Amino acid sequence: MRRILAVTACLLLLVAGYATLDAFDRVPGILTLAPAGAAVPPGMPSPRTSGSPTTPTAVPTPPDSAVDALATPTAGAPVPTGAGLRRELAHRLTDRRLGGSVGVTIRDAATGAHLLDMAADTPRTPASTAKLLTAAAVTSTLEPTGRLTTRAVQGATARDVVLVAGGDTLLSPGRGDPTAVAGHAGLADLATQVATALQARGTHDIRVSVDDSYLSGRLYAPGWVGTDVAEGLTGPVAMIGLSTQRPRPGHPAAADPALSAADAFARALAANGLSVAPRPTRERAGSAAAVLGEVESAPVGDVLAQALDDSDNALTESLARQAAARAGRPTGYADVAAWVLATVRSLGIDTTGVHLVDSSGLSSGTRVPARVIGDVLARAAGGRDPALQAVVARLPVAALTGTLHDRFTGSSARAAAGIARAKTGTLTGVSSLAGTLVDRDGRLLLYAILADQVPHGVGTLYARAALDAFVATLVTCGCR
């Protein structure tokens, strides 16, 4: 009893201390004492839009961030038993808010041993936890330290400037922030390079166009619902775009990200003293066009981690499209999804029961057994795939970052705050979580729980609360 009280007290002190630092904008988080519109201190992620550290932390190596101070695995900690897990989790697994059936897998991170599997081989709608499969495919194909380059080149005449897409949809319309992922490369920096080059040869009047032919394709997957786009749950899948125009709930993305980026670039050129013709157009750049300037994104591994942290459907699809192209595969949505599945299978993961309609999990018809998601997590924890390991190590933290920033706050779930990490998944009638946690005894565990029969009328918030309580129970029980 004393130990439980001590741990509880430590957790409360950690959360309170972190909240205080958060309020004063000294650490990432959603709290702030700054007035609306106040500038974020240099080097800090903006509330609600960031939260992924720039440097990844390995799994299962103990994290060194303050948020995980109480979540450090203990060497030699006892392993939960299947019987203990069934006993302690029984009331959570039969929670009526999750519907009549759920798929669950719980693994030991150090050994990969299956500790509890319940209907784990049954294909279910995974929602955005399907992004973990895409992450495994992307990290095995794209170099995680590689960067996406956006260039400006000479057009058909001396006064034509073409902005050339290179896969970066997180461009800042202003100066780039080298400490950020979203907004790492800045169009204002690119404009300064271009203006310097043009003015040196006496060119002051220019026209701007954009070439977004790089891996061009349909902006929306066939299975995406129009209301999801209108409500900001996803946006166009593009190869160039602004960090300030990403979709978020209640705020839809720009309908044409390429032209929006070109407009911002034109304004930045004008701010550098050039006379710019209004309304940029589309134009193909010549294959041997002279380069006037270029900027680079954050490392691809960081961009992928940001996509999972925010559960950004369009950004995930964009990276998957680029990875599939690198592998020499077609880049239609169904083609990329087929490539993801084939790549995951090539990693030695049994994909029986998996059917991917897209790479983000947003389209209806996608099915993935909980076991497969657990297998992906086990691959990350096993040390065989450092790039995937780094991405999984940066999944959202309960009650603190990303899509978990406003979860695990209720009385039945707050014990997992700052301890559990998870990729979330939410669709109508579907709620899922998959990630890592450290239990009461210090054992690092992997888990995936998929509920795709949430009763009509229960509501997303109630289903999420039931999943959060499940994870909190797993955190607080030694389960032996």
C-alpha cells in the first residue's frame, strides 16, 4: 500500500511539475499562460501542432525525456502472466462501451513473447493504427536521415521562376525553423536565394509558376468521405504544401496546396524587392533548368514521426507514395496500399487477414488483425529495425502530446499519464490504441487493442475512455 501511495505521489508531482513548465512554455504541451497569438519561444513546438522531439529515443532503451521519468523499464523486472492479465483486465475487456468483441494482443517487449491474445487473429477495422504498417514499409525503403528538397529554377525566359515540388508538404511560408519538423524549410529563405541570384544579373520583374508534376496523382483516395475533408480530418495528398495549411479538425486544408505554396513564394519574392506578376500558374520545369535556390525538409524519419504523432492522413499517404515510387511501384492509392502490404510481408510479418484500401486507415474496408499490429511493434522493440524503432519510440505520450494530448485525464485512466505511448485510431464505430507502456513492476510491454463494434449511440469519447482505462489498468497491475 505504501508503495502504491509513493508511486502515485511521484506521478502527481511529475504531472504537476510538467504542467507548470508547460504553462510557462518551457516544455512541449497544450497549456500556456501566453495570450492568444503570442509567439512561441524559439525552438519550442507550437501547442496542438507539434510535440515530437527532433531526436528519436530508442525502444526499449529507457527514454531520457522528462515526460517518461516514471516510465523507465527496470532490468530483470518480472513478466506478467497470461492468467494475471486475464484476471485484471477482464472487466475492461467486457466494457459495454467497446461493444461485443475486441481484438487484443499484449507482448513482452524484451522477448517478444505473447502474454495475452484475445481474438488477435480476427481481421478488424484498425482506423489509424494501420499507419503503423505504413511506417514499417516507409522506414524500410526511405532513408530516415534523407531530406525532401524544394527547388526554384529558371523557367522558359529570364523572368520566369518555377517552384518545383520535391515531396515537402510542411513548408513554412516564412523563414524556416531548423528546430522544427513542420516548417523546417522556409519559402522566405528560398525567395532570398532566388532574389539574390536574379538581382545580381539585373532581373527585377518576374513571373512565378509551380511544377507539381513530381509523383502527381489524385488528391483524395476514392474511399475518403467528403465530410472528412470538409471537417479537416484529412486533406489533399500533395507533393508540396504549407505547414500552416495542414488539415485539423474544424479547419480544412487548402484545396490546392501547390498553388497556395506558389502564392506564398510569390509574396516572399515581392518582399525581397522583386516585382512579381499576380496569380502564379502551373508550368513544367525543364529537365536541365538552372537552379536558383533550394531548401530541405527535416529528416524523413522526423516527418514520418510527425505524421503519426498528429495522425495526419494526407502526410502519411504522401510519404507512402514517395516510398512506393522509390521502390519502383505504381503510385495510385490501391497500388501504394498493395506495396505497403507486400513490404510488411517481406519483413517477415505474417499478414494473413490484412486488407489495406489505403495507407492511412481512413478508407472503409481496411482490415487488420490485432496480432499484425503487435508484430510490427515487436519488430520495432526487437532492435532489428532501428528506423522503425525510432518512430515507435516517438508515438504520442498519454495526456501530453500528439493525438493523446487530451486523453488519459479521467480518474480511471490518469495512472497511465506520461507513461503510455500509443498510435490512436478513430472512425465511426471504431476506436483503437497500439503502443508501449511500462507496468507497475517496470516491465516494458507492447499492446494493441482494436474495438470496431462500438455500439451506435455510445460516442467516440466514451469508447476512448474505455480504451484509456484498459491501458491504465495494464500500467498499474503487475498482473501475475
